[in-house]
Amino acid sequence: MDLDVPDAESMTALGERLAAVLRAGDLVLLGGDLGAGKTTLAQGVGAGLGVRGPVTSPTFVIARVHPSLVEGPPLVHVDAYRLGGWDELEDIDLEATLDEAVTLVEWGEGVAEGLAGDRLEIHIDRSHGGDGDPGEVRHVHVRAVGGRWDESALATAVRP
């Protein structure tokens, strides 16, 4: 499924809509260049899940747990940018919370797929204007992997 997201507010809203279909045990991998909107999407997911915030980039702490304020699942927000691969990701011991939380891994492409057979893979690309400057529009590709996801229900939930 592909979406065009025109601005940061719309990216946050996409995260909120996505949160409505997430449940404990779900793994979401976010990919895209620096500044693409991964953390903005994560902030929307956090708002939609009703977790304690603020949801900020966990680049220097690697992983941050945001407990639920509404008796839902916590959000485990991970930044794999500085990790050297699977061994370092495994050292974080995400398996301990994977079943009870929504786990969202920024820079997770090529690193975190082994955490779960069922997952959402979301890649965000920035558009570029004719003069080479990045535009505001983001192209978001959502790929459901595994039997957990009904793609038509997912598409209905995340489209504005």
C-alpha cells in the first residue's frame, strides 16, 4: 500500500490511524532517510496508543519504553541506527517485551526482521522538487508481512 503524506501533521495523523489497528505483540519497522518522518510517525503512533510521552528519537538511548496511560499496550520505541547488526539488537533483549508491547524500530530494515514473522514494514521517502531541494510530501510504503495482517482492513484503517 502506498500513500502520499503532505506534511508533518498528516504524518502524525497517519501514525494515530495506524495505532488504531496495532495491538500488543505487533512489530513495526520504519525505514527511510534522515528527516523522512520516522519519528513523526512514531509520535502519532504513541498519541494513538495513549502512551506517556513525549515520544522522541531514541537515537542515543537506543530504546525507550512508553507505558500506556489508557490500559493499552506500552510502546517500545527503538532506534537501530547506531547498531551494528542483529547481535547488537539482540543485546537489547526486545524479546522480553515483544509479546506485551507494540515494538516500533526506526532504521529497522535489514536488522530487525528476525524479531517476528508477522510485522509491518513502513518505508518513508522524501519527494524532491525540480531544483533538487527536498519537498514536504512524503511517499509512504506500507507492507504487511505474515498472517496477522488483513491488508484490505489495514488499508481502510490508515487511509485518510
